[in-house]
Amino acid sequence: MTRISLSVNGVQHEADVEPRTLLAYFLRERLGLTGTHIGCDTSSCGACTVLLNGQSVKSCTALAVQADGARVTTVEGLAEDGDWHPIQQAFHEHHGLQCGFCTPGMLMASVGILSENPDPTDQEIRHALEGNLCRCTGYQNIVNAVLAAAEDMRSSAAAS
Amino acid sequence: MIPAPFEYERATSVAHALELMAQGGEDARLLAGGHSLLPLMRLRLARPTLLVDIGGLDDLKYVSGNGDAIEIGALTTHHEIADSHELGEACPLLTTTAAQIGDPQVRHRGTIGGSVAHADPASDLPTALLAMDAEFVIEAVGGSRSVAAADFFEGPFMSALGDGEILTSIRVPVSGASGVYRKFNRRAQDWAIVGVAALIGTDGGAISSAAIGLTNMGGTPLRAEAVEASLVGVSGADEVAAAAAQVADIGMPPGDEQASAEYRLHLASVLIRRAVGDVLT
Ligand SMILES: Cc1cc2nc3c(=O)[nH]c(=O)nc-3n(C[C@H](O)[C@H](O)[C@H](O)COP(=O)(O)OP(=O)(O)OC[C@H]3O[C@@H](n4cnc5c(N)ncnc54)[C@H](O)[C@@H]3O)c2cc1C
Ligand code: FES
Ligand code: FES
């Protein structure tokens, strides 16, 4: 067992983990944060995407011990005080999901994209979502939602 | 799919990592970004008994230049390379190559050192580094040495790195030539079926120097030497195409379920033509 200490959605956790525990399983099974989905388990689908120190990563391809000392954000950490994050609002309004299985990963990857590029083009969004697969939507509404969230976030940033 | 059990140690310095690797014996493995090793461990194609995690060695994460050469710390991520303004100015071939690896999530974790050490013939950065005549700095218990890219890659997943040795940095000469990396795959995010790294110097509209690296055309990254020789002095599209066709000089590439050997040769000559065309236009 290895002792780790990490912040998840702003809450500090200490835990003893087997080194082979993957971060996705630690989040789901130890912390009960089942919003992070496991789709393929082969690093392809992106359903398990979380933010590690603000950057999008596939949590099925990181060990929990590698997140020692880090700041992790999962889909459960997006809303603040019951108010949806602009990306959640935009997926809702633009119908960016059907079955919803890929959605937590899409949301986290999108937050990652917008933190690196607040004003992406349609093509840039498609390219940056390469690591996230959706079997339902055909991606069009996901791209529309990310464009809308980007605009919303830019205008709130300008207003504040 | 969970990896088989292993012991885990977090290295606090390069010297500490070398010591842990020496104690761990031949089944100990270094862990950098984990984006080649963990997928193999989950499939249990790799079963190390000890992982020595060097991911926290922040002093191996840097880009520093002195005008003639740029040095990149082994733990610099693909994202940091793609995003580096300094590298973009000095070695555009490296930044454009890094930007085409996998997807953003992969680029946030994967490191240049891990990519080189893993020596996967389908990897992108090793080809670009071979075309740029990079040097790899290796630390061992007895001291350090430097190996040229041309001597480093020995076969699929085989390199000049010995057991327990650590690649600490990569040195790239700054040439002023333009760089383009072109890869062909069938689906977004896939590895290259074939990739081409072109480093092209021009003088008055004609090619004055050419280095062409090839990904996934053999067991190691390769240089297309006949193409390089034919490109010098050339300026027109037809001549570029004729030079690109000389890629057949490397011999037969591997054929597999993704592409036959003939198709790979065809792709390589088309990608060379396009990559060089990008520079000339
Ligand atoms: C979904 C997915 C898609 C990908 N697509 C691409 C792609 O399109 N193109 C591409 O090139 N790559 C691709 N990769 C691989 C990626 O670039 C890896 O990050 C890289 O190959 C290995 O780097 P790492 O830091 O993750 O190394 P690790 O996985 O940590 O290590 C790999 C190997 O190198 C050894 N090692 C690591 N660092 C050192 C060091 N400093 N000194 C000595 N030995 C060391 C380790 O012991 C291990 O054997 C992809 C990976 C995934 C998961
Ligand atoms: S579950 Fe992690 S990428 Fe699919
Ligand atoms: S909404 Fe069903 S997989 Fe994307």
C-alpha cells in the first residue's frame, strides 16, 4: 500500500492504495464519484477524462499514486452551489447528448479545451475532441455546445 | 483490466532513480507519463515487479536554448513541446510533430523521453528527432554519455539504453531549416500508418538541404537518404515528386493488416511530396 494525498473537487483526501489502482477506479470505487465513466479501458474513448492540475487526462491511463499531491476535478466538481457550469448548461441547451455515457468525459475534455483556447473554431474543437468518442450524437451538437459555452464564458469573463 | 501487482517507488532525484533501478534488478521499469507502459501493463503484456516513478522530477522538465542548440528535459510533455514558443521558433519540426501525437489527453501526460526510450517504430517524435540529428543524453550509475539518434534506435522497442539507465535530456541542433511532419492514419487519434518528417533548407527558392525521416517504414525510424540527395538543388513540383519516389531505395517496408508494403511505399512518397511542397509554397 502507498499513502496518497490529493484534492478532488476541492476536498482533500488521504488514502492508502495499492500502487496498481488506476485513478478512474480510485475515483469511482473509493470515493464513490461514479460520474467518471469507464468506456473502453484501452485509453481510446475518453469517457474517463478528468482534469489533473487543470489539464484533461484519461483517468484509466493514470495510476492513483501518480495523482499524489495533485488537484483532480471530476464532472461532479463542475457545478458551483447548485449552478451548472456554462459547459453543462450549453450541452443541455444544444442537445449535446443522447444516452449520456460519453458526456462526463466530453464535458471535462471541453473544459480543458476552453482553458487552453477560449475562442476555438468549429474545426479546432473537432480536432481537440479527437480523444473522446460518442456513439450517439454524430458530434454536431457537441461541437455546437462547446462553441456556445465558449461564447458564454468569454462574455462572463469580459463582464467581470 | 487492472495491471498485475508491483512495488512502487517515487524517485526524488536522478541519482535516487538510478539507485532504485539498480536495486530493482532486470524487472524494474521506469515510469514517466505512463502512456505507453500502463496500456501494456493493463493488457499484462508488461509485468514489471517494481515501478520507479520519475514523473515528479521537475528538474527534467525544461526547454533551454543557446542559439546553436536546444536542450529538452526528458520529462517535458508532448503538450509542453507543442505549446513552446521557443521551440516553435527554433525547431518547428518538433512542435508540429508533438502536436500530432494522439489527442490532448495523451499529450498532457506523455513525455518526449518516454517516447524515445520506448522506441516504438510507429512513434512520431523519434522520427523527427532522427531527421534533426538529435543527441540523447543518458545517465547511468557509472556516469553519463551521449548517443546520436542515428545510433540509438536498434529495432522495434529496442534502443541503446541499457538496463537501469535513464535518458535525461535531448539536444537538438538549431538549423534554421523549415520543418513539416505529415502523418497518415485512417481514424482521428490513431498512430501513423506512415509518417514523414521533412527538414528543408532553401536558398533562392531551391532546396539547399534536406533531411527526411520516416515513421513506421521499418523496425526503427529511418532516413530516406536517396530522397535527401535527390532533393538538393530542386525547386519545381515535378522534380520534388521524382525525388520523393526514390523512397523505394530503403527496401521493402513491413506489411500488416493496416497496409501492405507496396501501399506503405506509395504513402511515403506521397507524404514526402506533400511535406516538401508545404515548405516550398
Ligand atoms: C491513446 C494513445 C494514443 C497515442 N498516440 C500516439 C501517437 O499518435 N504517436 C505517438 O508517437 N505516440 C502515441 N502514443 C504514445 C505516447 O506518445 C506515449 O506518451 C509515449 O510513447 C511514451 O511516453 P511516456 O512518458 O508516457 O512513457 P512511459 O509509458 O512512462 O514509458 C515508456 C517506456 O519508456 C521507459 N522510459 C520512460 N521514460 C524514460 C527515461 N527518461 N529514461 C529511460 N527510460 C524511460 C519506461 O520504462 C517504459 O519502458 C499514444 C498513447 C496512447 C495511450
Ligand atoms: S475508459 Fe479511459 S479512455 Fe476509455
Ligand atoms: S451520447 Fe451516447 S455515447 Fe455520446
